[in-house]
Amino acid sequence: MSSRPASTPLCKGNLQSHNVSRPRSATPWPLNPTRRSKIGRPADGISRRSVRQAAKFQMMSDGADDGSPPKAPKSPTLHRPIMQAMPDTRQQSFDEIYGPPENFLEIEVRCPRTHGVGRSMYTDYEILCRTNIPAFKLRQSCVRRRYSDFEYFRDILERESARVTIPPLPGKVFTNRFSDDVIEGRRAGLEKFLKIVVGHPLLQTGSKVLAAFVQDPNWDRNAW
């Protein structure tokens, strides 16, 4: 009978002595070069488009945690410009743009002329009228009137149109009434008077003497 050698109990020190440590390599355990950290870029084989789709799905699923249906992504709101209604304007012709206005009236007292000699001397003035107002028969007329004619004309206007205040005439001159300065001053005063009278709308439609005095070369003050 062969005798076995007595087993030697193993102690802690023996375990440590029998523990064979694996030799460390000079380099660390090789990592997969195709893998990246979660924070870094995605690993090869996963496209950026897949990552964007996954992130979009994650955002949609976040709203479903409380039991509500997933929210669809909002589409951009398109704002259409508000077109304001423009007035219907027809194209104007050349005559309408550069032609005379719809209603116009031009009155001018000019060209004073002195007649006679001695005590029979007098001065008359040319009245030039351009208008398209229906109250006047002629679109353009030219007549001559003396100062005394203007006096009769004003008196007739006062009788015809009691509601209209007729402006005064320039005053009479007794000395040097045929001098150039006096004649020019009277001409300017008569023109101012006539522009006010002819331009008054009530006199244009209600006076019978107005158009005749301004346009009729054969106007007779005694006929009124």
C-alpha cells in the first residue's frame, strides 16, 4: 500500500503564493476604433440622417409620456400679404392732363387808350375774357369799356342781386386823370373789381348783365 504524501493545508499565504497574475501588456486593451462615445459623433454605419430622425422621434414621444397623443411637428405659418382695394382709375388722356381745367375763368383788363381832345377826352380799357363756364356764350372775347360803363354796370348788379355785396370801384380822379400813373392805377383797380364780380357763383348764374358786359361788343348801358 503506497502512502500518499500528506496534504499540506493551503493558507492564505499559500493562496497568494499560488495566485498567478496575468502579465500586463505594454498597451491597453484595444478599443473598437469604429465606436465612439455617446457624447461624440455617431459610430460608422449610422448616418446623420438616421440620428436626426431618431431625435425627431424622441421629441414626438416626449409628449406621449403623460398619455396624450404625440404632437405632430408644426408646419411654418405662411403669411399672405393683404391686398388693399385700389380705386378704379382710368388712364387719363393727354388733353385731360395738360388741357385746361374743367371750369376755368380768366379775366384781364389791359391796354388803356385815351380818346378825344379837351373836355371830351376819355380813356377806355380792353376786357379780355377766357372761360368755358356755360353762363358765358363765348369761350374767348375782347371788348372795350370806359370808366363810366363800369359805374353803370355796378349799379345794375346791385339792383339784380340784392343778396350779393358788390365790391367798390376805384375812386374818381379829378386832377391829372390822364397821366400814366393815374391810368395804370385805375386799370389795376378795375381789373380787381371785375375778377371778384365775374368769379362769384351767384352772379354767374343769376345775373343777366354780367355776361353781356364782359363779352358783348355792342353792349348799351341805356338798355338796362
